Amino acid sequence: MNLVLIGYRAAGKTTVGRRLSAYLRRVFVDSDDMIEKHKGTPIGDIVRCHGWDYFRAIEREIISEVSNYDNLIVSAGGGVVIDPENVKVLKRNGLIIWLKADVEVLLERMVRDLRSAIERPSLTGRGTLKEFKEVLVQRGPLYERASEVQVDTSLLDVDGVVNQVLSIFEERLVRV
């Protein structure tokens, strides 16, 4: 069974996923990183040159590929839940956990993360705060439907999130 982390930008998917990978001794994959390696260019450039629909088609291929493996820790791109097929294939052999946080916390984290602040393309073309709020309203129900469990990372440090996710995952493995 894979452990799949979903959530908006700066929710902690990659940071938590890497720690979980080390702790559980499982391979960690980040779907956004895989897309960049596959295309040989940053996501921002892919979107600027080819548009979001093109990016989402590549994302669908990567998610389908990743879902064929087992015992992975997967950090799925923030928009993976937009395509119901992505969710379907991830659920086939994965426990999907939504890492969520208050919009102010997400913004603060993104500002601290140079890569997110510079390289991530705008989703709406609006200002960052307005975009965050708008996209979170749209995606919130999608994250909720896709996830089996939610972990609010707003008030937790990385170790706190990791411990909570580990507890949930280990409990799920016992039941399987």
C-alpha cells in the first residue's frame, strides 16, 4: 500500500513525505518533480509554453505510472484532485491523506520556500492571497472527497505532522 499525501501548495507534502520515507524506509516520489524530470524543464515553463491542460495531461500519465507501484510515499501535486481519474488510480493501492492548513499559514510557508515563491506558476493570474483563497474554496471539497484522512498542519511542526501521519498509516496497515 502506498501512502499518498495531497493538499495545496506549501501544506508540507514534500517535506513530510521525505521524512516519512526515511522513517519507513520506503521510496519517496514527488509527482511534480517527476514531471519536471520527464519533460526536462520546470513546471512554470511547461505551463507558460503549453498551458495547464497540457500539464494536467502529463500529470495524469505520471500519476498512473506511480500508482502501478507499491510501498511508496507519494507527494501528489496540489491540483492532482482536479482529475477524478487521478484520485481513482491513487486510491487503488494507496491511503490518501490530506495535509491541510489555514490560508495564512500556507502563504507564510510559501514565502519562506524560495522554490514555491519563484518557480510555481500562478493558477488564476490574481494576487497570491486572492488566488490562495479562491483556489482553496474550489479544491477544498475535492481534497475532502479524495482523502480518507485529514491532518491539519497549521499548528504542528514537521515532526508533529510526521508522527500523526505515521500513527494513521500504521493503524491502517494493521487493519489490512
